[in-house]
Amino acid sequence: MYDFLLSDAQKQLRQEVRDLVRWVPRELILDMDQDKVRFPKEFLKEAARRNLLGCRHPREVGGRGMDWVSSTMVMEEVGALGYIFACVFGVGADLVCDAIVLHGNAEQKARYVKPLLAGELFAAECLTEPRGGSDFFGTSTTAEDRGDHFVLNGQKRFIVGAEGADYFLVYARTNPDPKAKSHQAITCFIVDRGPGVHVAYQYGLMGCRGGGTGRLVFNGVRVPKANVLGRVDGAFDVFNTMMIPERLGTAAMTIGAARPALELAGTYSTKRKAFGQPIHRFQGVSFQIAESAMLLDACRSLVYTTAVSVDRGSDPALIRRLVSETKRFVTESCQKVARDAMQVMGGIGYTNVFPIERIVRDLGLASIWTGTNEVMSMIIAHEWYAEHARTGSVRNVEADAHEAQAEGEKIYE
């Protein structure tokens, strides 16, 4: 994030995050990419020791009481380590804790948020199911009311952090009536790892390895009613607020993960010579670097604008549109930055001599998880049309044409 947009406190926080990034051993990055390390607990513990987890959360639960601009800055800096580091950094401390801070009671915050931000517990959010991810409210996971507890059955998959999590944020259908509206039939639960919770670390991922991504099977899991987050059949309220940290956080971390690709390619282009001169002197190379720099700057601008809109409590419909636009534009732009970096470097960029190939692989996830970019377009279109219908145009520009009133020309059916 640009210096001129940050306060002194935010700049100090950024320096602390950069110190954490420098602390991470090279071997951890390589071992995670080879699945030798399945979940980076030591990294999260160190981040917690430095009080860097969940900076937006209140101080009384272990956060720093900062804002969304601070949070997006932190996510970009962590992303520079590698996309999966930012994923596991954000899933527990930002996503799961955010849900509990906003919708949980004092006991839930003390039991689940404080220990996580202190590095004593780890958590994962469970949305995607074998039948699909985008149709969230079509969940087939069920929780049956048994009086003082619920019995949870179902499956979730592609769950980042599942391997190392001590508890899970799980959405399940609690209203068995098939005629009940899905938005009013689902409950959010805090589910402790224990009897009936089966975790399998089984995916051969293209990238983003070592983040504990796994499949969960819930088989007759007893969940106390004290672990209902919010209200029964009220998961829509939780889900609605979770879309901000999920998608805005994803956008910010993607910038951080793409930034090293531009830096590597730019530096390489000043050293590599062809036809008797450094290749950055050829427009075919320097223009790609220029476009990448422009795209990353545009990404930061959109992330910052959206973060400010959330911090200032803008209209929820506007926030939904901005968050969706940000997630789509940033992830696709950063994927282009990474691919262009590989193109600038040529054949050597396609090897593991440089980490470009890993960055390209990792960023493939960005446009898929936390809602596919196609879903983002659906939301953008819906909110834009609704906003246009409410506000209209400042001026009737349709009339500003020479033949605007031509008879028989404007036919709509």
C-alpha cells in the first residue's frame, strides 16, 4: 500500500509484518510446496507471538483495533511470502475470528478467538461441498436438533487449513422442511475437532500446497447448542458479513503474491542481454513490465477504495459491488502479471531455478476460491442494475444526439 495513504501507526505495522516475512526460513517455503510440511503451525505461532494476527479485531480479544485499510496492507505484505501463507494467515485470524467477533457471544470469543490470536488454536472455515461451492445455500450438510445439542452429518472439501485446525466454522441445514427458503434454513456452528470429525489431507494441488487443504466428513458429530454462532437458521447473517473479509482479503493478498513476480522479472530484464544489450531496452519487454506495474497500482487503488468504503460504513449494496469488482479485477490482473513475468524471463521462468513458476501455479487459486470470478460478475451486474434503477443518471444523455427524437428508430421489442 502507498506510504501517503498510511498513518505512522500503519507504517509501523507494515514494518513489523515485513520483519515477519524476512524471518520465515527458505526451507519452510520449499517444504510446503513439496507437501513435506502440511500446515505451517510454526509460522502462525510466530505471527501470533508478534501480535500480527487479526489486527482489525478489538484489543480485548487480542487484536489491535485497527481498520480495513490496515488489514489489506497486512495481507499484501504477507502475500509476498507466497499465496498459501496469506491464505492460512487470513482463514483463521480474519475469516473465522471475524465471524465470531461480529456474531458470537462473550463466551465464544473467550474460548475461540483469544486463543487463536495468541497462536494456541487454529481454525478453518467450511463452505465448499462435493456437490459444489458457488451454490452455498444448497448445502447438503445437515444438523438435526436433539434438544440440548445438534447432530451434524455431511461433507466439506477443499478446506484450507483443515489439516491443522482445532475447530471449524461449519454451515449446515437445520430446517428439514424442503419448502423452507434456503436463506432461512441454515445455521452456522463452531465445531470442535473430535469424535465424528474426520479430516483427510488428500489433494494433489496444482499450487498453494502446504496449507492443510483437506476434506472433512462429519459423521454423527454432537454439537452443543452453545456452539451455535448467531441464531438457529440465521447463517445468512454470518455469511453476508463473511463475504467482505473473504473477498477483499483475497484481493489484497493476491497483490502481495504477484508483486515478487514483477520484481523478479524486472530485475532479470536489466541483467539478461540479447542482441548486445539488456532486454529491458526492448519495448516488447519493457512494455510488459510497464503494464504489470500499472495493473498492480490499479489493484492497490481499488483495494484501498473498497477498504475505505467498508471502514466508513457505506451502503451495503455498494460494498457488495465494490468487493466483488475488487476480487475479480485484482485476481485476474495479478494472474496476468505473473504470466507476463514468466514471458519476460522466457525459458528460465518456466523452470524451478526461479520461483516464477510457483507463483503462477499458486495464483491459479485466486480467481476460484472465496467465490469464483463468474459469481463476482453476477453480483456486480445485479448490484449495478439495482443501483442504476434507484439513482438513474445525472443527465438525460440519451437526448444528446442529433436524431434522438427520430420517429420509429427506437424499437425495443
